[in-house]
Amino acid sequence: MGAETSAAIWENSHDRISYTAPRGHAFSYYLEGGTGTRRLDVSPRTGRPGVVCIMPEGQTSEWEITTPFRFVHLYIPDNRLRAAFAQVHDCDARRMDLPELTFDEGRELALPLVQLSQAARCQDILLADAALSDLVGRLGKRAIAVKGGLPVRQLRRIDEWIDAHLEDRIRLADIAHLADLSPFHLHRMFRMTRGIALHGWVTNRRITRAKKMLEGSSPLIEIAHACGFSSQSHFSRVFKEQTSMTPSAYRAVRRGP
């Protein structure tokens, strides 16, 4: 799915697996089997079809598998998940509530994870993107006292300015001036609030605009310039990094057969 994010169908049996402080978050939904799967470091309970596991970034775990099973895995980096949460919920990324879950009924997350399994089977990137957005929308918010960071009104002003200047070369100093902050403080507080560096946020906005433009018939070079990329090759490289598809392939998928 690009940006170090992936969905996969995973099968295993008669194995023992350990994860030590892994990078990124992992969501799992058991499609078949699981009654012979135990998490040794938590409880003697076993899995079963329809249950959800969430392993937040850095969570160590140890598993024993004695019978065959199949589940869908979603792997997603912390900064991508937090940035998506901030955008979907229009709130501070630090409010994201991501509990550790083992063999939970997880009804709220079941549907998007099932959709991800369907997307993985048929290599449907659009379905995978939609399922990921749905999953992020179902994550809860923590009622915490947020200290530091940028207020929502200021973030919206920054977003509006970015969207109005996507075709230009955007500099950190420009947005710092807009926010009446030093570049250092803007960089630190933006990342604290949105969960992602300002450069990554701007790239996401550019890719979002490019996706919309690819639904039309504009030449790729025009889309590249309209989205602030220095060349068509630069646009193609970044687009593929973020989506796992070239712009041409994405356009073909959007248009269908």
C-alpha cells in the first residue's frame, strides 16, 4: 500500500514466534482457525475466527501455534497512522486511542479488516485504501489534557495555505511566518500535534490532489506541476512510494475496464 504500509493474508501452523519491540503497529483479524494459537506472555486464551488483535508499536509478544490458521495482517508505521487519524478525526494526533488487544471481539474493526483481506486477495489497492480509511475512522479518541502543540484553528489555517500553494515550492520558513513561530518551533509542534513531520504532511496533501486529478484526463506532466513536483519522474517516484502504484497504473485502475 506504499509508505511502508501493507496488508497481507498470513497462514501458519505448528510454530513459535516472538516479536521484540517491533516498529509500526499491527492489526490482525482471524479469518479461519486460530483455536490452536496462544499468546504465551498474556493469557492461556486461544484465538478463533472473527477475533481481532492489535499490537501497538514496540509491543513485545510471544506466540505458540499448534493448529493451522489464516488471518489478515495490517502493518502500518506510527507516523502514517497518526497523520491519518489527525486528518480523519480533525483533532490532535495524540488523542488516538490504540489499545493492545488480544483475541478481542473487535466488532468495530472487523468490517474494515475483512475488506482489507478481500483487497489483499485480489490486489485491489483502491479497496485497501478505502478499508484503511474506514478503520482509522473507527479508532477511538482518548480524553486527555493535551499540552503544547498547535491549536486546531491554526492547523486549519496552515492546511488552507498549503492547499493554496501546493503547486509552489513550500518552505518551512513560509509556514513558520504564517504561524508566527520560528521554523524550529513550528517543526517540533507540528509533528507533536499531527504525528508526522510537516514535509510528510505536505507530501500527503500533494498525493491526495494528484489522485483526484488522475480521475480526469490531464497529462501527467500537468498533474506533476499542479501538485508541486519538480518533474514527471519526480512525481511518479513519490507517488509510487506513497501508494505502491505508478500514476498511470492508478489512473487505469480508477477508470476500470
